[in-house]
Amino acid sequence: MLLSERVRIALADDITSGALGPGADLDEQELADRFGASRTPVREALRHLASVGLVEIRPRRGVVVASLSQDQIVDMFEVSAEIEVICVRIAVNRMNMLECSQLWRLHEESEAMIGNAAVDAYDRFNYSFHEAIYRATHNSFLAIQALALRERMAAFRRAQLRAANRTSQSRREHEHILNAMRRGDGEEAARCMRVHMSNAFSAFGRYLESPKADGNV
Amino acid sequence: MLLSERVRIALADDITSGALGPGADLDEQELADRFGASRTPVREALRHLASVGLVEIRPRRGVVVASLSQDQIVDMFEVSAEIEVICVRIAVNRMNMLECSQLWRLHEESEAMIGNAAVDAYDRFNYSFHEAIYRATHNSFLAIQALALRERMAAFRRAQLRAANRTSQSRREHEHILNAMRRGDGEEAARCMRVHMSNAFSAFGRYLESPKADGNV
DNA sequence: GATGATTTGTACGTATGTATA
DNA sequence: ATATACATACGTACAAATCAT
């Protein structure tokens, strides 16, 4: 694999996991030293991260981890919800039995992950669950776009999961979605997904208000 | 402005305008000579174009203008249609009177651009028209995403407009959309937009079959 | 406001991996 | 299968701009 790819993946992990918080500046030379590389592949990795919105490049002034205003986050949540609704509606019409059963299996496995102790495990499951829906659309382009947006919002999603009882409620909502999907009721599945996303957003809002609402995240 | 930015914009124009066709290979040194720059900024421009999907980088094997399979194009059209539908539905709920009147003004100006003689002018109008709808959503993130996708599909959109009578039909469809929007009927506007996008796609399909259907575009 | 230090932007050379003969 | 040619990937050096003093 290319060195620039390795750097990019490592940095993306650090950002989406929260190890590198919003606003943290990313010195090219420092990163190069850390990865035992030169500045060239580091630069290419940073440019790529900028194109997917994880970092912000201020020409000749350095690169920082993207920090979004509340308005921007609200906008992203809205788009994210609409995309998820589209995906589930299309998936209902196109998924095959294997894909449907895989979704149920994932859902069943998630039963062991409810509760605030296993938020990280539930977060990973949640990622797989939604990704499975994306794939069930049989539209690769849509799946890639949806996945990219989810990746970009990883930090916020994790935050909302930590709200009180959110994991167990999230799992119940998943079940409603799956039941509608199994019946082939696309409109009902879409409605359930909309509710699911709306609740996630509300939980994120409560999270924002509790610790410190400084307007940026 | 940064040199790499200038190169990127120039190349993006060449690709979306069709001057550089799908599959054309983009030699770093050659481009560097053409722009009077070194390979470094050219490389960064190419990386950026790859991230928005306009070119394809095959590691250590060179960069070519992206050439999409028919399946990929179908997928993109589908996503594009869904995005447009979302935008118009949201726009109906959020646009103000100024934005509404601007849409109508644009629409009226387009009357002079129907017919196959003015396809380029109509294409530019069409871009502005849909962009105005994006902005009327008052969701910057959505507007940016929608615009990026439209840019990426610029070549295909131009192609479908050249189908017989497509401009005049397109304009009529715009009028239906605008009438529903003015009435504040989001669902009807969404339906009209879906029809509009579907017809554009059909026109593109006819275009694909006529000259040479080699599977790639 | 000027000057030095630091960091990015650009240029260029070398090495590595790919494709072709 | 081996070797050769080639373009890219990476490293290094310099130039230019920003910032700190």
C-alpha cells in the first residue's frame, strides 16, 4: 500500500475516534516525523482528508481538524437523515433474502451491546447495520456517498449514543425499521428511519447542551 | 491564488466541458509543462480531482479522466434524482419570496434558449436554476453536496439536453415544478422534479444508444 | 512597523513499482 | 521468465508567506 494511504487512514482514524479533536493543528513536519515519512505523502494525505471534510486547509496557514459550527452540524444531520431514508426505501425494493437475513442477524447480535458500558461496541455495530442497508440498495455510488457522510459524522454519532438509554432505544428503532423492511413496506420503513434519525439528532442536541455548548464541536 | 488551485480549476473545466474525454491520460510532466509549473502542484490538483471523482488514479500507473460504466452512470443518475427531490421539497418549506421570484425570473430568461441552437446557453441556465433551488433549501451542506454531484455529471447532462426537443420539454417541466413550489405544495413539486429527472435520464439513455454504445462514457 | 523564525508551497532528483518486449 | 523502459511515489531543497517578537 502507498505510504500516503497509510498516513491518511491513520489520521482519519485519529479524527473520527476523537483522538484528534476539532481545531487541533496538524503540522506537516511533525506528522512526517511521527509516521517516519517525508512531508510529501503527509501533504497528500491531508489534501485527501480535506476533500472529505475531515480537516480544513487554510492556504499557507496550516491544516486543522475540521471544527463545525452548530448550524453546519444541523445541516449535516438533516442531509444524513434524508440519505438514510432514501437508502432504506430503495433497499426495501432491491434487497434479496440473504441481505435481509444478514440485517436481522446483525440486529440480534446487538442485543448484547445495549447499556452505557458497551457504547463503543454498539457504535461499531451501528456502523455495520447502516452500511448493510446501504449495500442492500444495490447502488454502489449511493452506498459510497452514504458511507462517506457517516464516516464524517462519526464523532457526533458516538456522542449521541452516550445520551441516557439511547442505545436501547436505538435498537428498538432498528427493529421497527427491520420489521417494515421484511414486510416490504418501503414507506413505513422510511418513516421509521426518519424517526430513528430524528431521535438520534435530538439526543445529540441534549448532549450538546449538557457539557459545554461553545458553539463549535 | 495557489498554483495547484489554478491547475485544478483549469483541468476541471477541461474535463466537465468535454475537452478532455473519458480515458484520456493525464501525464504529470506534460501537464506541468503546459501550465508552466512543476509536477508537485499538478499532482495535488490531480489528487483533488480524483477525490471528487473526475479522474481516476491508478497507483504508479498514471492518471486518466474518469470513465464510468453504464451501471455507474445509472447509479449516479438515481442518486442525483433523489437529491434533487429532497432539495425541492425542503426548498418549498424554507424559501423566501425573493428566492421564489428569482427562480421565476431565471425561468423567464430561459425562454430565449430553447431549441438545439442554444443548448450551451440553456445548459448554463439549467445549472443556475437548479443551484438556485439548492440555495433555497437554506442548508449549505446540502447545497454544496448537490452542486458537487451536478458538476461531476456535467458532461452527461449536456449530452441529454441535445436529445430531440429536450430543452423545450425541460423548460415545461421546470414550469410545473415552479408552479407547485409557488403554491407551497412540496409533495407535488417533488413529484414534478422526479418526473423531470426521470425524463432527463431517459433522454440520456436515448443519446447513449444512438452514436456508439461502447459501455463506457 | 520591521525583522527573524517558522511553516507552507513549489521545484527537482532518486527510487520503486508497473508494464512491455 | 528476465530485462528494459517508463511514470509515479517519495525524499530533499529552496522560495515565499505567515506569525511572533
